Amino acid sequence: MVMTTISVKGINESKMKGNQSKAISKISEDIQVPSKIMVKDLDLFYGEKQALYGVSLQIQEKKVTALIGPSGCGKSTFLRTLNRMNDLIDGVKITGDIVIDGENIYASNDVIKLRTKVGMVFQKPNLFPMSIYDNVAYGPRMQGIKNKKELNKIVEESLRGAAIWDEVKDRLKTSALGLSGGQQQRVCIARAIAMKPDVILMDEPTSALDPISTLKVEELITKMKEDYTIVIVTHNMQQAARISDKTAFFLNGEIVEYDNTNKIFSTPEDQRTEDYVTGRFG
Amino acid sequence: MVIRENFEKKLEELKSKIIEMEELTITSLKRAFEALKLQDMELALRVIEEDNEVDNLELEINQFAIWLMAKEQPVAIDLRVIIGALKISSEIERIADFGVNIAKAAIKIGKEDTLLNITELEEMKEISVQMHRKAIQSFTEGNLLLAKEVSALEDKVDDYYASTYKKLTAYLSEHPENTNQLVQLLLVNRYLERTADHITNIAENTAYLIKGKMYDFNS
């Protein structure tokens, strides 16, 4: 478990100016619980266009952090910086620090290792056109695990972890694409879990699902936080209110407010947050 | 385009129901006191009969608020306004009951020579009406200052309550033949003091919905 102060030390201190380290110690005063991810002064440009402006926040370990805000506010862009998915886009420039467990993730070029540690689930289920079993076993096989018993164990544990085992255990060898949307999304979560990540990023994971499947995934997320740090982008305010511990409100590439979820949805500090969560704009 | 225009209208509708309930209650309190003062039994009976209008409005506000919550899933200030309306309507309903109690006291006193002039009940009633108006204005306008003024007025009512209590009990020891009326006036004294307390609760609930934190105006 990494405490905030330790992860602060993880930043190359020789790079920090005096006022930066003051700013960090102020942040660590505010939040006394363990931080998994620490983001500081993050700017992101798509070519000439700036999409994120000085984003700083600490994401707590084994909590659900929701990112909310109107379309185009930068929340998905921010989410993708956490496992360097933006590296795939031409012309992206990123400055600032993202420190996970004390390591600046942009300091190393080993993105495979990073994405093993930081898994992702997307808006639409994106299973491979292969069996349920092979989908979940895909990652571990790529990592070199060949032992059948071991693979069986990983697949079962992952599917159980994603609360889908009972529904698919008798049809593991059939095509994953034959499952319903809600089931497919949970298999996607199982596929992410199979890599034994610490952090799972979710980009609107229920926006393509029916209400019951949505509630199942929400229940799953609430259970998963016992083992994982979860960061979720959602357009569904009630979902953010139901499942998250912390909420960050993004607007025009900046964080307007970041606080406990119950504070954001009951007595937000900033008028713009209040207007957004009460549906007055966006 | 105003987003959630319909919801805004519904919130206004909810507030206007609170004002309507409030107006009925103030009228009831004034009439009950008028009946006590003028020993008008018919007026007293009318206050008792018309109380069910307030009860019905409370029920209506409850149902309306529950439906709004289910339908609109309000958060933050919107949720506090709706919860506030629920709590405030139940306080108003209690206040209306005190009006009924005063009307019943008027009937029990009947046509005996009135001893109201030895009390400060009229002043208490006047201040209560003022407090009432301020509390509701504070709710509808979201004005925290008015909510605080309500609490200052309550202190005055408390002072009058204490001095009226002393006067009535002193008079009672010298005039046991007026026991019936004096006991009723002591009760009216208590009803008015409780009325002021409930109005202060309205002000506290209002302050909560404006600021999102609890204030204790009663202490």
C-alpha cells in the first residue's frame, strides 16, 4: 500500500521547483488516505489544440473515482492518459506528471507493462471473435502462460470476479459474440481482470447496455473496488452518485471540482458543478 | 433554451403550494385569536372545520414531492428544496393544529368576561404572524438573512411567554373563580410559544436548503 507522501517522493525531486513541492504537500494535507495515482499539472495537446489544462488530482487506492462532465470536456482524454492510450494518436503532446505507485508512467517506454497494470474497459463490448474461454485467456497466453490448469484457473477466477461465471460456465467454448451485450461487457471486464491489474479504467462501460445489465455492472464495480482501483467515465449522474467514492467534474479541459461524491451531489462548492449535476447545462 | 424548464416549473409549483398552505395557516391563527378575543363561537368553529384544508394540502405536497423525486431524480439544491418542502409542510401542519387548539380554548372560555388584557398573548400572536411571513419568504426567495431574523423574533416570543405565564399564575392564586379561563389562557400561551418554535424550525430547514448545512436557531 502506497501512502500519498510516499508516492510524492516517487517524483524525481530534483526536477521539482520549490513551489511545486509546496503544492504537493498541500494536496497531501487534504487527502490523508492512500493514493494509487497522482497526477500533477497535466497538459495535453492534440496538435495545436490543447485538450487538458493543468489537471492535478490524486486517485485513491481501492476506491471508485468517477469523471463527469459534458461531452468534449476532456474526461475520456484524461482517462486514456492513465494507461497511455493517447500515445497511439499522432500529434499528441503531454506534459506534467502521472505517478502510479511511485513511478512516473511517462518516464519509461514499457507501455505493455503499464497496460498490464492498468486495464481498460470500453464503452462498447469489444470481444475478439473467438470463444469466451479464449477471450479471457488471451492476455495470460500473450504473457507466456501455457499450462492448461493454470489457464483454467485464471479464466474461472476472472469470470467469477466479473460475476458472469454462472451464466457462461457451460458454454465456455462457444463464441463470445453470441452473448448479450450486458454479458459481453462483463466478459470484457473478466478479460481485463485476467491480467491481474491494479487499476481498471472504464470509459462509459454501461452506456450501450439495458437498465438491468447496467445495474449488474454497477454492482460488479462496487464489489470490484475491494481488489482494484477503478476510474470510470460516465455520463449517467445517478450512476456516478451510486457507485463512486470520489467524483471529479471536468469542464473545458480543466477540473472544476474534485471531492467526495456525496459532497459533489449534495453541496458542491462551485456553481458550475451545481449547474451541471442538477442538469442546468451540459 | 432553458434546460429542465418543466422541472423548474414543478419546483415553483411546489413552492406555491407551500405558500398556499402557509396563507391558510396564518388566516387560521388570526381567526382563532379573533374568536378568542371577540368570544365569537361561530368563528372558532369555522377555524376547526377549515383545518382539513391544511391537512389535505400537506398530503398533496407529500405526494407531489415523492413523485418529483421519483421522476426527476434531483440532486444538490433541487433535492434540498424538495426535502425542505416536505419538512416545512409538516411544520406548517403542526402550526395549523395550534390554531385549532386556540379556537377550542375560545369555545371552552365561552362568554366569560375576558382576561386577555392581563396577558401579552396578542403581542405573541402578532410576532408569530410576522415570523411566519418571514420564514416563508425566506424559503421562497432563498434568503438566509430572513431566516436568521425569524430566530431573533422567537426570543421575543419566549420572553412574552415567560412573563404571561407569571401574570396568569399570579392572577390565578388571587382569583380561583376564574380558574377555567386562566387555565385555557395558560394553554393558549403555550400554544403560541410552540407555534413560534415550529416557525423557527421552518427557518432552520430553510437555512439548510439554502446553504446545505444545519443551523440551530432554537438554542
